[in-house]
Amino acid sequence: MALLSQALRVAATCSRGRSARNLGLQPLAREARSTTEKNVPYQRTLKEEAQGSSAVPRGPSQPLPSTADVVVIGGGSLGCQTLYHLAKLGVSQVVLLERERLTSGTTWHTAGLLWQLRPSDVEVELLAHTRQVVSHDLEEETGMHTGWIQNGGLFIASNRQRLDEYKRLMSLGKAYGVESHVLSPAETKDLYPLMNVDDLYGTLYVPQDGTMDPAGTCTTLTRAAVARGAKVIENCPVTGIRVRTDDFGVRRVAAVETEHGSIQTPCVVNCAGVWASTVGQMAGVKVPLVAMHHAYVVTERIEGIQNMPNVRDHDASVYLRLQGDALSVGGYEANPIFWEEVSDKFAFGLFDLDWDVFTQHIEGAINRVPVLEKTGIKSTVCGPESFTPDHKPLMGEAPELRGFFLGCGFNSAGMMLGGGCGHELANWIMHGRPEKDMYSYDIRRFHHSLTDHPRWIRERSHESYAKNYSVVFPHDEPLAGRNMRKDPLHEELLERGCVFQERQGWERPGWFNPKETAPVLAYDYYGAYGNQAHRNYAYSRLLGDEYTFDFPPHHHMIREECLACRRAAAVFNMSYFGKFYLLGVDARKAADWLFSADVNRPPGSTVYTCMLNHRGGTESDLTVSRLASGITQASPLAPAFEGDCYYLAVGGAVAQHNWSHITTVLQDQKFRCQLMDCSEDLGMLSIQGPASRAILQDVLDADLSNEAFPFSTHQLVRAAGHLVRAIRLSFVGEMGWELHVPRASCLPVYQAVMEAGAKHGLVNAGYRAIDSLSIEKGYRHWHADLRPDDSPLEAGLAFTCKLKSSVPFLGREALEKQRATGLYRRLVCLTVKEEVPMFGLEAIWRNGQVVGHVRRADFGFAVNKTIAYGYIRDPSGGPVSLDFVKSGEYALERMGVTYPAQVHLKSPFDPDNKRVKGIY
């Protein structure tokens, strides 16, 4: 037996690869050498059953059916949860195929922790569903105990910012009924007597957190699914996915092939975990994940540890999981080991633990629970886990292949997220969309140029792993995988002090710092793997200044950008926007069905609209411009077409999602039209503010008066001699125009605009300013205050829906039903007089009751107030009427402190919409 303190000293003094067997430790090893020794800390695993049947000839555990409605590949947490939830939806012809035994990949060795609070409202809901399934539903259905243990969870804060983050989680939890308490160091000591609290600021205690048992949970899930008619077939490796091409040229799943026969099916769910990329390759589907070693050690018995809560000490990057009368100790390090060659024969396997890598977790554990210094190590557990570029799972239908769904890449959180995600994935498969907003997990969030880019996937996955326990600040940006997609103005704006943000590979302007340039450098892996960490890295230093829940040091610079736009003019480089053409003989039919608003106005018109799903939820908001026919010379500004043509401009961060949604609808409805992507061919400049007309009148060869160029119209004009499409629109609530410019013309057009604007006070501005200006005007941001589970009626966007017409459109039936029954939640605007920063997740109080939480918040510089938007419900369960909204007294809770708030039915800035019309 080795003591944790001995392991610490050995790792510090032994050279790499030198034996430590005299201490009873596994050899120090950098290589991924698997071991057959069983050392996971569970009383029962399915490994013993597999070994017990090893004398029996290998083969499927039961005969394969010839057909199935759905085939789930992979018998880990996600596969079993998806099977269970599909069966609960009434899908009896569903089959789970496992190449070995259930849990044999990564699930069998998982720590099985469940923490209810995370800095995401959707994830709080997903975790709540998992907890409900494993702690209640399964036992009620089957009479079997899943192994759920509710011993509570304790988050450790050793600095003020960490405690602020926990207070934010506590406020969010109130909106979902999750009990939590911020404890002082003394109260923490009373709860956990063995803990060192000398360096603590406080802790967050969640009494109903707990742990799950992998074997018990998966066995019970499959037992319940089989009782509903599902089939579980073990020892049946998948060898291929058969694909067919339909009459419209669309690739679709046809069958799953195995060593023991094939199953015809229209739907496959890839829940293969670490092996998901291999399964994806069988179908021509890109699965952007990497495999890494992830480890923990199990201690000997510790007197007095029984019944203690599980602990996450994020700042020490360590967790302590109660394991009976012992602890499991693990965490996330900056130098994880990649599993370069994933073996398809690896089952119930573990790697040798690399003590050089693991040492930091021992240090943190001993500091937090000093008795560990004299506690022995009973076993080590180092197994493979899959990690993704943004530390979010990969779910949904693959854009390359209809009927091929993903449920993988869970970043070692597959057990805790499995129930909620299995439920959503089952609904996705059966009803075309999940019930909740799953965009952050949807595989279609990634631009297609990134999903098979090895450097981007590896760098981003590494950084996501290394920062897993970092404080989640509102304006953080990645350092990995940068400079993948740059527009023609990148270098020009960099020289002008642009501090860039990254969205789906694009470098877009965040804000401008005229004092210095801050280029984004090549990723240094934080100094790991022999890389030299960057020194005097200006961009990283500016990001570090953002690591606060207060106003950042450059708050005044964003203020200057915003007020310049309100008082004079600002130019925004929005070249990263997605720009598509919808064209063809059925384009008008497609537009009627796709868009909630009536976009079939005369050529030259531009319409703001939504796209909905069949539930009435909002898949996108965008602008649609109708083009005139008769184009003889095709160009990126005006393609040649037959029938009708529409020009679509969508947010660049969600362009791939929009593309995939439109493509899916076109395929399902069999419309004869084409979707053309010209995002890389066109740049986009938006000039906004009272002086915009005067500035652009010196640049464009067109009359910009209200009569000649009304709001919501577009024209082909020349800017400094270059042909551009000018659209009179605003995302910030000012008079302004967008210039859609061919790539080669972007720089000269931008320079001409800046030259003309110099005498008018024109400034460069970034997306941080757009965020503030748009919320001040009450404009929605998709995936913030407008998501796939929010309807336009709930969001105050009924004007985008052609419900007064008889034209059918996707989601119309759901909206009509919602309008008839009433709105059971409603988006409201709230302002706080006190100058206090808010970022979202704050609890909304009405008349002393929590009625919702803030989705999006920012500071409005023109109104000089904090502005917040969030959906509220009536605690009585009835519809939320406008009278209900107006009659309450409101407050917003920020980090446990409430601030009186005023509710608004209209935008607090320019509620009569005069400025966008040029009326100042």
C-alpha cells in the first residue's frame, strides 16, 4: 500500500519511466499500456459477468432482427438512456448493439457524480431529469435499485471570483427549485470536519447532489426498456453502415452491418463514446472528438469520512467523491495524455497511471483534506474518455447523412447528463426536434470546415479539458484553434486596435483598444508538452482583464463605441455573417413554408423574419431580401436563377445551424430549389447612427433619402466605384445601412467609408457594442433571449408571423394553438437603476416569488441602466397576461443580492421607433 504523500514525493523525485514498485505504485508510464487488473471502486461491474462467460464461444447474446425502427450503437450510459427513453415513447422496434458487454467502454470506470448546478439553465434542466430517472423513476418501474446515493455536493471557493460564480449558480437554482446554500468557512467545517478551511472564502452546498452506479444504472435502464419491447444485443460489433441515395440525391441510412448479419433500419444512433469517430467514418460522418486518459485514485478507509458530501475544489482542479468509507480523488490537468491510437479491442480496460501528470491532484486533495497525507492508495483508475472542442456533447442528426444521429462526446459527464440527453435525443429522433433548446449540443453548431480539421479539434479539445474547472466568465474567449477563418478586413482592423472574438472559426471584432494591437498567437498549450508558453501576450492579458463579474477595466471603451453610434455613427464589420441565396422554381413555395413572416413582397424589399420548428419554437431570426429576376451576368451579389430568389443574412455564429435547418426542410418537403452559400465571397459593413446618411451619401452613388431609399429595402449601388448591395436595416436601433460587398472590394470600400466619416465622428465598433446597443433597443439575439424552445409569441415577435393570412408555414399550427390557449410564459424587459453588472442567469422575483431567470443582460449606456430580458411564469400555473406583467413588483437577484427592477412592455430606448426611420 502506498500513501498519497509518498506518491507525491515519488512523482517529484523519480525520473520519468523509473519504477516505483517498492511503494506499491503502478509503474510510471507515458504510454497507454492497458491493464487487465480490476480496480474500479464498485462492488459490482459487468466485467465479472463478461469474464465468467469467457469460456462460451463469442457471438451475439441473441439473434439479430432483420429490421428495426431505430438501432442504437453503444451500450454505455447514453446508449442505455436513449434506448430507455425511446421505449418510453412507444418505440418497440428499437435495438441496442454493444460490441462487448454493457458499460465496457468508458462507462464502467466513470466516477458517476451528479452535480445539479451548472452555469447553463438548459443543463440544470437536463441534470434534473437524470436525477429524477435514477433516483425515482427506474426503481418505481422495475423494483431495482440503481445505486443512487444522495450524499450532497460541496463546491469549494478559495477566491472571491469563484465564490461569486457559486452565488450566481445559487440564484439560478432558485428559478428551478434546486436547494443550495452558500456557507462560511466555519459552517463548512461543521459540515465536513476533516476539511481544511483556512484558505476558503466560502462554499456552495447542494444537499440533493449525489452519485450513480454505472452497472446498476445501465442494467436497470435496459431492464425497463426490454420490458417495453426493446432488444439489447451484446457481443455484436458493428462493421458498417449501409447508405442509400434517394430520388432527390439525399443520402439516408439504410442498414447496420455486423459480423453476424445486418439490420435494415432508417435510423442509427451513434452512442459509441470514444469509438464514435470510427462509427462515423463507416457512414461518411465527421465526429469531432478526441480520446484522452482520465484518471482518479481510490484511497483506503478514512475514519470519519462516512456520509460526507462529494467535493469539487475547482481552483485546485480536484474532486473528492465519497466511496463508502473512502474517497476517489481525481481532476483535470493542463497536460492530459491523448490516446492516439484508439483500439477497437479495448473493453473493460484501464491504462497505467502517469504519476507525473496526476501529481497536481494529490497536492490539491491533501491541502483540502489533510488526513489524506497519511492515507493509503487502494487502487488507481485511468481510462479513456472522449472530449470535444467546446466541452459540450455531440448530439442530433448529422448534416451529412439523414437518419444518422449522434449521442457521444460527453467529456466525462455522460452519466450525469445521460438521462436528460437521452430523453431529448429520443424526442429528436421521433418528433424531429428535442423538447428543450439543445443547440449548444447540436452537431450542426460546428461549421463544416472545422469538424474534420485535426489541428482545430485537438487544440480546442485540449483547452476545453484543461479549463474544465475554470471560472466561467461571461466574456471569455478561447486561445486554441484561432485564426481559422478571417475576413478581408482582419489585418486592417487589427492595426486599428481590434480585439477579436471567435465564433465558429471566424475572427470577428469584439471591441477596439486604440492603445495597442493584440494579435491572437498560435496556441501554446499553456506550456504543456514541451511548448514554450507565450510571454507578454497582449491578447491573453486583455482577456485576463475580463475575468471578473464586475465591469471590466475597458468598460468605458465599449461605452465610447456605443455613445458614438447613438450621437454620430459607428461602422461594424459583420463580414462573418452567413449569406445564402434561396433560389429556383419552388423558391417561393419554400420561402412561404420556411419563414414565419410574409417575405413575398416586391423585389427590392427586405423583411425581418423567424424560422420555426413544428413545435412553434424559433430556429432562427434573420433578414430575407427578395431579388428581381432578369440577371444576365451572375455574381456573388446577384446569381442567375429561374423562378424566384431570396438573399438571406444570418448571424455567423449560427450560420451552419441555419444552413442545416433550411436544407432539412427543403429535403423533407421535396422543394425544387437550391440553397447557395456565398458567406466567404461577400463581406458586410454596417454603418449606423444619426450621421450615417451624411457619411454614406459621400460614398454611394444613390439617393439615400427616406423617399428614395426607405427602411427595409435594398438596392444594388456603387460604393467608391465598387458594386455593392446596400440594405437599409438596423441591429442597434439607429438609422443605418448594411453594405454587402464582394470580397475583393471590402478593403477599398471600408477605407472610403472611414475617410468620409472622419469629419462626422465615425468610429469602429465591435460586437460588445452591438450587444449593448441591441438590448437597449429591445432587439432579440437568437440563442440568448430567443431559442428553439421559445415561440415568437412568447418572445414578443408576433409581428413576424403571418397569422392574419391563410398561408401555411412551418410551426403555424403550434402558434395558433398557443394563441388560443394563452401564453404560459412571456419575455419581459427589466431595468435596474443601480449601476450594477449583470450577465444572465439572475433570478427574477415578482411580488416575493421567483418567476423566472434572466436570459440576457447588459448595460445600456444611453439609458444609463442595466437592462435584462427573461421569461416569466405565473406561479399559479395560469397564462401570463399583460396585466399580470404590469401589476407586479419586480427585483433581480444577482449573487444572492436583490435589486429593485422596473418592468417595460416596450423598449426603454426610443420606444416609438423614430430613429431607425431617420427621425431625430
